[in-house]
Amino acid sequence: MVAEDEPGPIAAADVGPSLWWLFLIFGACWLIFALIVFRFDYTTVNSISILFGAVCISAAVVEFFSVAAVAGWWRLLHVLLGLAFLVVGIVAFIHPGNTFEALAAVFAFFLLLHGVYDIGVAIVARELELWWVGLVTGVIQILLAFWATGDFGHKAILLVIWVGASALLAGIRQIVFAFQLRGMSKHGPPQFA
């Protein structure tokens, strides 16, 4: 059991479980964004960089909102992750003309950081019913990160796929998190071993 002064990764903060619907909306927005990304053909580095910057800024906003739903040192992790995404997003907006290799490296960093975080949360939160979704999305993000660092033949379409896949995984993760929070509001927070 977790001591009362050491809350688990998804502890019931005073306002957290009541905001479950907000994360459901975030997840739906991510899925719509992924659909838009996969639908349109982006062929320039500038448009892909701006698209990636929008994904990073959106991820930062979600992480900052997540602070209200967690307690303890998990709040600090969400703030740090949000700040990292914010910085990467701003860099993508400031230097949209970077080469594909530089953009792929920045995107690989984003995927690696987010994938490691998702796996860590999934392992710690094994008591939750859908903990494995975070594990699977984290592994996929890490695999995409290593793929992004490889030689991809300078094709813009692969960067679009990476951005779309990242948005799709973020949407799935946010929807699962929303229903976990909803369950906490009905049954109370899970007890972590």
C-alpha cells in the first residue's frame, strides 16, 4: 500500500476526477488532428515544421492541464514534460526552414521522451484496468523515435506519418486517461502496491 503522504501516479486530487470530461475532449481533438494530418499532403519542410510545432504546443497544454489530475511528484513530472514540449514546439516555429534531418531529430526526441514517460507511468500504474494501453503506446513511440533518427530518404511523407501517428497515440492515451479519471470519481482512487 502507498502511504497517505505518498500518492500514486494518478491520485485523486480535489479537482482531478471531476475533470475527466476535459481529457475526453483533448483525446477527441487529438484524433481529429490526426485525421486532418493523414488527410492532407504536406510537401514542404516549413509546413511540416509548423505542424510539428502545433503538436508539441498542444502536448504541452495537455501536460499542464494534467497537473490538476495528479498529486505528489507526478505533478513535477507533468510540468517538466510540458515545459520540454513547449520548448521543442517553439523551436519548431522559430526555425521552420530546418532540414528534414534536424526536424526528424527533434521529433525523435519528442517521441522518445513521451514514450519513456508513458511506459514509466504504465508500469507504476499496473493496478489500473487499462494500464497496458500506456505501455503499448509508449513502446510504439520509442520505436517511431528510433525510426525517425534513421535515414528515411528525405521524404516529407514520413514526417507527416510520424506526426499523425503521434497525434493518434496521444488521442488514445487521453481518452483512456479520461475514463480512468471517471472511474476514480465513482469508486475512489486505486490503491497502489
